[in-house]
Amino acid sequence: MARLSHTVDLTQGNPRWAVTRFAVPIFLSQLFQQLYNSVDSLIVGNYLGKEALASVSSSGSLIFLLVSFVSGTSLGAGVVIARYFGAGEREQVSRAIHTTVALGLVAGTLVSVLGVSLTPHILRWMGTAPDVLPGSIRYFRNYFIGGLSVVMYNMCKDVMTALGDSRRPLYYLIVSSLLNIVLDLLFVGVFRFGVGSAATATTIAQTVSALLCLRHLTSRRNEFRVDFRHLRFHRDIFRQILRCGVPSGVQNSVIGFANVLVQTSINSFGSDAMAACGAYFKLEGFAFLPITCFSMALTTFIGQNLGAREYDRARQGARFGIVLSCILAEIIGVVMYWNAPFLIGLFNRSPSVVAIGTQEFRTEALFYCMLAFSHCVSGIFRGAGKATVPMAVMLSVWCVLRIAYITVIMRIIHDIQYLFWAYPLTWCISSVIFLIYFLRSDWVHGFETSVRETA
């Protein structure tokens, strides 16, 4: 089968080099994505003050909650496309891509409608402080106006990544990130349009990145060209996407729901805590860079190689990706642990904000290796068609156990320090469970059964 330009055939060559070469563009994409996500908070916190920063800072958990299910389903679509691509089934690849794009259009519209309409109700339910509630509502509603663009960029990105093309999403993200920075400085720093304009800048930039992705996928030079006249839900393909993607979507949603409850507890400590924890979450995203890039790379690598029945390569690449991701995440954690006051101060220099943010860093940062391990093993199982495994672990540990811990500890000791411990404790527990399952299960050859069941 002819290969697309800028794609990587992950079934050939040294598996360590294949994983690394594919992961690097994803790493850079995630770096720009994180810069993209942090610019709003940096500019708002420095130009508009800590109350405006608090308005933006509650954004992460709510946005993740509303888009997480679609993002997880998109990962499932990537697994299906990667499987057929590795097996050389060109017609099935095309059908899977058209089904994925159709799904993105429908899901993106729903995210926009639900996000705009439900924002005030969710923010009030989360106990958002009255002094920051109006700004939060303006920010979120402006953000979710571009919900369709967010979903379409992620869907198109996962299509290209599944085909081995991790470079083009990087190029498009660089363009949109730079545009976002310029618009943020213009809207907030120069014209002083207020906190809602930061979300407007993000929406414009996200729309540009989505249009660039669609332009590439619909190009006549593209072997798997998307034709809008052929967009439809192919029933057999859609079932496979749901089988692979719904567990990941449920996993993301329950994590998002748990994080919203954590944010609700943070809100009870006031606007200083909201601003500090919001700054921390933006910075924590940089620790996710090696985690996310290897998790995504391993999903595609495992999917392509198991589709091509290259079982030994799948095992070698899986072990390599896990080890390297954990090492890099821990290095970042150590650096952030020692530089926490300076990093939090970049967002806001209020002593109370810096103190709370530093406290959170020095509770969680040294456990980033556990976070990396859990995410990488989850990515491997998704690529192997076993998405229900990470879903079950995340649901029981990162949702049920985390919520139970927070509910009990906040009633006994209403101290934000103990709230911060909810994350490293659940990261460690999930890592132990994943390690046991990873070593004892025959996840490689179990893929053959999964293929027969979804065919």
C-alpha cells in the first residue's frame, strides 16, 4: 500500500527509534498546546489581577469534563484507523476516517451547545466564589462558542496521528499558538477587553488550527482524501470506534468529574486558593508533556504493530516507552519542586497565592513518575484493543477512591494540604494495579481475540 507523505510506518525499523521519532513531534505539539493553554492565565493574571486569574483558573476541570468523552472516543477512532493502516487495508482506512470526521462534526456541535447553556449552572454547583463568578461565566461561554473547533482539531489530529503523521498537527498547532498569544496580548493587554476576551482569542486560534487540519485532509494530494459528500456513519466502523473509544471516553469523563469535585473543594478555600491551584494546574501540564506524547505514541505504535502481527516489536516498544516517559516526567517533577515559588510567581506575585501553589507543587511533583506509568500503560492497553482495562482502573481509583478520600478528609480536617494528597495517593495505587495486570496478562495475543470480536 502506498504511504502518505509525512507519515511514519511504525511496523519497520528499530522499535525504540520508531517510538522516539514518532513521539518527538507529539511532544512538541503538546508543548505548544500547553503554552497555548497557559497564555490566558499568564496574561490575565499579570494584567487583570488575581480575581481575574481565579476566573480563568477554574477552567481546566470544567473544560476537561465537557470535552473529555469526545476526546476519549477520538482516541478509539485512532486505534481503529491505526489497526487498518498497519494491516494495509486501504478501503477500511478511508471508511474509518470518514466516519471519524462525521462523528467530530456532530459531537463538536453538541459540546458547543451544552457548554454555552450549562456553564452558569455548573459553575454555581461548583461553589465558585461570587466575586469571580461573572468573569468565569463570560470566559467559559466565549470558550465553548468554539467547542466545534476544539473537537474537530482533536479528531483530525488523531486521524493524522493514527496514519503516522505526527508532524502536521505540530505545524498547525504552532501557527494557532502564536496567533493565540498575539490576540491575548492585543485583547487583554492593549485593549483591556476583560477576561472574556482571553477565551475569544483562544476560540479564534482553535478555529484556525481546525481549518488547517481539514484543509489537509480534504486536499487532492492526500491519498486518504476526505470528501464531505461521503461523510457518514459506517455501521461496522462506528461499532469498532465505540468499542475502542467509549471506555476511554468514560475514563476521561469520570476523571473529569472527579477533578470538578476537587475544584469544588478548592473553591471552598477562596479566590487565593483558586488562583494558586489554577496556576499549578497550568504548570503541571508541562510535566504531562513526556507523559502524553509517549502515551499517544504507544497507542498508535501498538495498534499498527499488532495490526501487522509484529508482536515482539509491540512488546519492545511498550517497555521502552514506559521507562523513558517515567524518567523524563520525574526529572521535570524535581525541577518544578525546587523552583515552585518562582514558577507560581510568574502568574501572580501575591504572597498567599505563591505559598499555596508552592505547597501543592511540593506535595505532588515528586510523584509524576507514577502518573507517567499509569498513562503509558493505559495507552498500551488502548492500542491493544483493551480499553476497558484502563477505564475500570481509572473509574475505581481516580474517581471513586479519590472522591471518597476527599469527602472524608475534608470533613475531618479542612486543610488544603490534605486535599493535595488525593492525587499522588491515587496515582500510586493505580500504578501498582497496572503493573500487576501488565506483567500477568497476555495483552499482546489477546489482541487477536479483540480483532475477531470487532470485525
